[in-house]
Amino acid sequence: MAESAEHVQSLARGLAVIRAFGSDSPELTLSDVAKSTGLTRAAARRFLLTLVDLGYVRTDGKLFALTPRVLELGYSYLSSLSLPEVADPHLERLVAEVHESASVAVLDGPDVVYVARVATSRIMRVSINIGTRFPAYCTSMGRVLLAGLDDEALGTYLSGTELRALTPRTITSPMVLRAELDKVRRQGWALVDQELEEGLRSLAAPIRDRGGRTIAAINISSHASRTTAQSVRRDLLPPLLATAARIEADLEATRTGLRA
């Protein structure tokens, strides 16, 4: 992407330093950050020490790590949407009804990012928290969000995303995935059966704005040992769709109230 005349390179580099940290690299040396960002060691050191001064990074003199304060950067965005605040009570009600974990996520590049979640038990090998990211192509919420893209945006996603097999069931063919997304678009929901992780079944529905644009997705996840694909559709789909509709109504009411 070409840089505009207003592009502030130092800001872009500072954000690149923050993005260098992740679940697989929670602590990094100066050399690690320089290598990950393409910065010189001297430049990486300046950015890291600035972030330390601002409270976003901590260091023991050798290793650097993000501090909880960095969550403020994302929270400002989430708060402006009001989505987590609106969704949370509906997720709690849904979980109390179906006795399975439920979440809300948005699309960010090739990934889904969790913005709200109520869990009953841990059913994945990794812990899911607010801000957790998973590849969109092999998750139920990701399929719903991808199905909501226009043809040009979806084509860009499919041409630029490597569809890796995370389990033997993962769809890795762009043609097959596009057909599945067409199906999701027609039926209005997605069921992903053990494509992200073996033993995990997940059902998702879109959350749309007033104009019908998909802005988020809501899901119910369950373990394959407790459910079948048929029982998921029969028992979990109706309350999921009803909850999505209630969230949409509350989001519209919230935005209408803000405009009044």
C-alpha cells in the first residue's frame, strides 16, 4: 500500500514495535524486536525505551514485554463501538440457557478478534480471552464475517490468505471455502465442525447494522463429545439467532439514543 503524504513514519514504526509482541512471543530481546520490525537495533531501542517511559512496555534490562496498559489502545476502539457492553448481558442469558460458551467477535484483517465472551468451561487447548485472534477461514464466526464481505473484498482475502490445515477436517481449498461461504450467506449462519481444533464444534450467526451490513458475529462453542452436528443445529441455532436479533435491536436503540 502506498504511503500518503500525511503518513507519519515514526508512529507506524512505534505501532510495529507493539505488534511484534504476541502470544507466541510475549517477551522479546532488543535484537528480536529489531529483526521482527526491520528496524535497526538503535531505532528499536529508542522506540522500546519510549514505550517503557509511557508505561506500555516493561523491561528487566534484557527482555521486554507489554504491560496491561497497552489494552487501553484497543479498549478505546471497543468502547466507541459499544458492542461489548451491549452484547455481554445477552451472552450471559444465552449461556445460562444453553449451558455452552458464547462469544462475539469482529473481523480484523485475516483474523477474528474476540471482543466479548462468557465461558462455561475450557474446551480448547488454548485459553480464549478478549483480544484473542484466530484465523477467520476455519472458525464459525470468521465464516459468518467473511460471508458478509462483498465479492471484491472476499476475493482479496482468498487470494492473500494461506489456508493451512489445522486439523484433518480444515478446508484448505479456496474454491471449496468460497462455496461454503456462499452457503453461509444463503442460510444466515455457519457451523464449523472440528476445523480449528479437533473436538470443537462452533455455531455462529451474524450481527448486522440497520443497513444489513454484518458488523460482528456471535457464536456458541461446544465439545464434540457432548454434541452432534445435528443436535447443535436443532438445539443451539434457535437461541443463537434470537440472541443475535436482540443484540442488533439493542445496538440500534443505543445508537438512536446517542443521536437523539
